[in-house]
Amino acid sequence: MTQAYRGIFTIPATPFDEDMQVDWEGLRRTVEFCIGCGAHGLVWPVNASGFGALSDEERLAGMRLLVEQAAGRAPVVLGVQGLSASHAAMFARHARAVGADAVIAMAPYVTKIADPDGLVDYYRSVAQAARLPLFIQNHSVGSEMAASLLERLLREVEGAAYVKEETYPVTHKITALMEAGLPNLKGVFGGAGGRYMLLEYPRGVAGQMPGCHVTDVMVRFWNALEADDLSEAKRIYGLLAPLYAIETQCQGAVYKEVLRRRGVIRSARSRNASPHVMDEHDHRALDDILRDLEPLFTWPDGRV
């Protein structure tokens, strides 16, 4: 692909059945929901997908499913982060084999790499295995990287073309990257569910990678910014603000609960999470939040 990626690259959640097994049909429905909501791209499995609770075999199977289900209707960026360079390279080779359009990787997230040379080697291994455009994800779950280190990676790792920046101060790091004059940097994407998009957009971000539960709203938010309609963008942000607040309080449980309520998945279960993350007050608050957001929903019929 010669044209740089831009827009809302949404992150499908990974649904589970009552036995805590991956609901593969539910994942297919989630992909259809994302595409039906107008997503400009798909990203899986990463933090908002709950990749850390998946086995390697589940990740590999899901990567194939994403590409097959998208069927060329939206670019697919596959998460290949690993415990080590060789682990990540294994996922990267698989991403290429199943037909991914690009890959994304955090730094190792259990035994972290503190040495900059080690991080260069890690990302070089990923890029060489994938031979696809590489998004470097800067997130505190991995090794949080300074803008200067990101610049080095973009200069020294062939194939590194994008950054997903999620460390603070995110806006300052975005500006540092945008002003570094890196010829192979095709774009910086924001994260954190789009919470900072109003501040990131004027600094030149190429897009956002949010959880998928309100993909249609996020697409409208992005399109308003692209159309230079700041008043509409602020209005949409105001409606999203209570959702951002409850997401922060409920440790990510809201993503799948919203998808369940919208008829996309059958269960909001998550591995390694308490079934009581949301209490009755949270559910009532979510009722009110979704009533306000509903006029922004564009997904046609509420069911896939």
C-alpha cells in the first residue's frame, strides 16, 4: 500500500463463552460490526483485545480469522508483540503468512528490555520477520520509550513506519515525532480510546486506535475533525466524556458490556477479570450514557 494509513483503526474485543473459551463466531460478528460502523482499519490482538489472556495458539488462530473475515474491506494490522524478539518474530511471520496489511508491536511486557540497543534488536527482528509496515506501540505495559528512542527506531529499523503513542505527555511526544523530520515516518496514531483526540489532532496525528464498542461514534468524531467542524467534534466529545469516565472506573469491562448491549456479542465475560467489575450503579450510569450516544450510532439494525 502506497497511501499512508489514516483514520479510526478500531480494536475488536475478544469475546468468550460461558466456559471462558474464545467465542470465534462472536469475534467474526465483532469484525462485521467494526466494518459496518465505518472503521478505516482493524487492529487485533492488542491491549483492548485482551491479548494477554490469550494463548499463543488462540492468537495465531484469531489472526487468521481477522484477515479472512475482513476480506479486504479494511486493512488489518495484527498485533505481534511478544515476550522476546524470537517470540514476537514468530507472530510476525504468521501475520505475513495469513495476509496482514501491517503489524503492530509493543516492547516485551513481562521481562522488559531497558537497554536501547536491545529494543532496536527486538524491533528489527519483528520487522525482518513481518516484511510489512510496522507500527511501534509505545505503552507503559511494555517498555515506555522516550521520543528520542522512537526516533532512533524509526531511523534504524527498516519497515518501521508508524507509531502508536500512548505514554505521557502524549501530545508532546507526538509533536516531537512530527517535528523530527523522519522521512520514513508515515504517521503517528493516538490511543487511550480517543480521550485526547481533540488535543492530538491539531498536532498532526494520522488517526486513532480505540476499543471498538462505539466505533461508529469514533468515526463520526474523526470525520468532524477532518471536515474542520470543531464545534461538532466538541459536541461528540462531550457525549463521549461520561463513557470515558466509566471506562476508567471499570477497568475495561465497559467495552464488552456495550458490545453485548448492542447485540454484537452474547457475553461480556473476560478472562482474569472479576465478574462484578460493574455494579448496579455502573449499569444504571451506562444506561444513561448509551441513551445520549444512541443518536450517533450508525450501525444499521443493532444485530449482525
